[in-house]
Amino acid sequence: MDQYEYIRTAKRVYDKSIREIARETGHDRKTIKKILRGKNLSYTVRETQPYPVLGPFIDKIDNWLAADKEVNPKQRHTAVRIYHRLTDEFDFKGSETSVRRYVREAKIRIGLNACKAFIPCEKNIASEAEVDWGTSDIYLRLR
């Protein structure tokens, strides 16, 4: 959305040409024309992430993570460790990023890294102050 605003401002305020805006932003001229006409190029977030390269190994990863529930937390698999095991043992050709993304989702689903309780801190601005144990001089003028 920041790019949309930049493109509209560049055309309306600075009177830049479409070609110049395309050169600056890296977008195609047709895309810039759509934005200037007001068409919203809506992007949708995927509901499920496909893992085409990781697909055959998902069962193995799930089994490793399920077995980690009974293990000491220091001995559990990390995403990097799973990636190295896949490349060493099974000649995995995928990326570490896709493994990390899947492991993060799988740990939440299995319940390994479940989020604990979260309590937001809300302060009354007028009633609290933070104090440093250093020394300071205060000049207070009272009337």
C-alpha cells in the first residue's frame, strides 16, 4: 500500500511520467496505469502454504517433533537441525526457509512451542514513574 501511495503522489503532486515512475519503483507500466486509474490490485493471504519439495518429508518431520515431546527441552530438534538431518540423511534439495516455516507451524500444531499466557502492560501515565538509582539534580519552581 505504500507503493500505491507513492505512485499516486509521484503522478499527482510531482507530475512524473508513468515511464519515470516505472523506472523508480520497478513496476510495469500497465500496473502503474491500473493504480492511477484507482483499481485496487487486491492481494490475498494464502490460507495454507504449499510445500511441494518438502511434501515427502513432512511425515518424518512430524514424527521427529512428536518424539520431542518426551525429550528434555535442550535435546529437542530445532528447525536448523531438522534441515541438516534432511540434507544429510535423505538428500533433501529444498531450502532452509521452507523447513523453518513448516517447523514453526508444526510445533504450534503439535503443542511444543505453545504460547504461554500473555498479559499486556498498561500503565497509568500520570501515576507511575521510572526511577534510576543514580544521582540527579532537580530544580523545582513552586509558586
